[in-house]
Amino acid sequence: MTQSDLTDDAKAPRPAPILTTERLTIRRIVAEDAPFVRALANDPGFLENIGDRGVHSDADAARYIAERYTAHYAEHGYGIYLVEAGGVPIGTCGFVRREGLPAPDLGYAYLAAHTRQGYGREAAEAMLRHGRETLGLGAIVAFVGRGNAASAALLRRLGFVEDGEAVVPGYPGGNLLFRHASPEPPDRLGAA
């Protein structure tokens, strides 16, 4: 897959970034990202850890973007975002409100070629700051399948602690629930 397969500047301008880090740009996912979303949804790691979401064509990906990402932005004011390194889409990271979970869930997925390079941690750290400072999120959770040792290790490095099992529709059995430390609530006068 080439850069031109993933983006086409003639179709529409890229959305403005919501976050930038030393190496990454994080922005909303839009319909023009369908080729990348198709590639990600069919990456072996995505299929193993998230599952087959029926995204087998660019048309499927465009539908998935509208139903999952765009709808979530509209309903909650946040969602899963595209992560780019050097202008090239490499993965996704953000927050999702899911049935069965008590708080917004930090979720992420990366193409296999871009794992184990620190991108996941860099994006997740920036997203956690954004969630606390900009979105005002208190509790933040995450969940992973029992067999996903790499994601569980990343969550621990990010300050999450294991907190039992999670039953999440669409993610069958054996999911571990993690909670991130919440910021201290202000006292009754508003001081931290």
C-alpha cells in the first residue's frame, strides 16, 4: 500500500489535528480514510484482538467510518482518531463509550508494520492528557483479551491497573478490565 493509496489530497482537505506529539499527528477519521480503515481492519493483529468487523472493501470502510467513528464524534464529542507518522496513517487511538463499561474506554489499533516502535505509547499518553485536560474525563478504562499480552503491558506502562473482567458486547469472553488512576477531585472550594 502506498501513500497515495491511503490519502488523496484532491478529494478533501485533511481535518485539522486534535493533537500533535514529537512524531505523530492525531486527527478525526473521515470518509477519505476508507482505504486505510480497510487495511487496518484486515490487519492480522486487528482481526485477532478486535475481530472481523466486516470491512472488506472501501465501501464497507466508508460505512464503518460513518456508523462508528463519525456517529460517535457527534454523540459524545470525542471518539477514535487517526494516528499519522510523517503524514502516513499508521493506526488509531481514542476514547469510546461502550455498552458494558462504566467509563470511556481508551482504545487503539496499529498496522503490524508500525508496532513496537513506541507509537502506541506516544499516542495513548497524548490522548490520556487530552481526555483529562480538554475533555474533562474522570474515570477512564480499557479492556483487552486475555491473550493480548502486548496491549496489557502497554496499559500497565500507561498507569492502568487490572480491575477484573469486562463483558463487552461484540468482544466475546476472557476480557480483562483496566482502570486508569483518576485525577484528584477538587475540594468544595474548587482548589485541587
